[in-house]
Amino acid sequence: MTPFRYRSRIKEFSEAFTKQVAYELQKRRDQLISPRNAQKFLHGRMWKTKATEYSDNAGEMQALSVEFPSRFDDVIDHDLAKFVETRNRLVEGLMAQFQASLYQAISQSTEKSGNTVIVGPEQSPAEAFLAALEMIEFGIDENGEVSLPQFHMGREGFERTIADLKARGPEFVERVEQVKAEKSELARQRESERLAKFPPAWERDSL
């Protein structure tokens, strides 16, 4: 038996709380992955896709869970601020697990393809940044614009990389811009070749 007197409100509260957590999680997730690249499952835990050389053709949902305490004194004191704190802890905990799972999947994929750059303690983060940029193929977004890659790293690594990039001077910046220009042009060429396979609608109608 639940100690909560108004049982009919338990479901309403749980649904509202869950919606708030889901909304905050989606906002945080959208910062890492475009909503256009996210899919939802209404049932099932597994899926299959067309296999490629560097990826598996089957996947399975991974469950994320977070444990947090609920102090009896906070309930007795009717401290409503604890609901907000609990929601924030829940979002932070789930997001941390999601990021770890995401980076693990990316790491496994890049290891299979060989697109990895190892940076030792004495190596230049800026040179590693350039080497990684040279390995990446740029894409084209839904508006036909070149989509530049994103770089994710920890705070310490980010600060070292930025400091090293600034210390390199204009010649290194010019090298980076040259690579970006070349990669962008190759992306446009691939997109033109892809679109050439699909004739415009008015040409199909005239056949």
C-alpha cells in the first residue's frame, strides 16, 4: 500500500516528471546529434541495417539507468526544490551514460576503419587535429551546404589543442584552411555525382 493519500494523482505526477526529464534529455542530446539523425522505436529492442565494411548490420537498444537517493526528511519537510534537484541529477546521470555509449560506438567504428590518430604526451595536438581533419570526408546537409565535422574532447585536451593552434601561427592556419577547402570541394563533387543518378521529376514524367 502506498503512503501517498491521493492515489489518483500518482500517475499524473509520474507522467509529468518523466516528460520533464525526457524534454531536458532531448535538448541535451540535440547538441550532440541532429534531431534529423535520431529515430524512435515504438516496439522492439533490435534492428538490422545494410551491412558496410566498417559496421555491423545489427544493433540493439542499450538501457541507461541512474540511482539517486530520496531522503525521508526531505519528504516530511515538503521541500519541493528537491524535485528539481532530482530531475537535474537524473538528466546529468543519463546524459553522461549516453555520451559514454555514443563515444564508445564511434571509437569501435573508427578502429575498424583505421581512421584513428594517436597523440602521445610529447606530440603536438595541433598536428593531430590536422591529421584527423585530413582523414575525414565532409558531407552535404539537406540545404546543399558543406557540413563541417565536429570535434569532441575533454576540457584539458581542448585547452591544449587551442593553445597549440594559436602558437602555430598563420602558416599552420593556412594549411588547415587548405585542407578544409579541398575536402569541401570533394564533398560537392560526390554530391553532384549522387544527384546525377536521380533525374529531375519533370524528366521522369516525359519518359
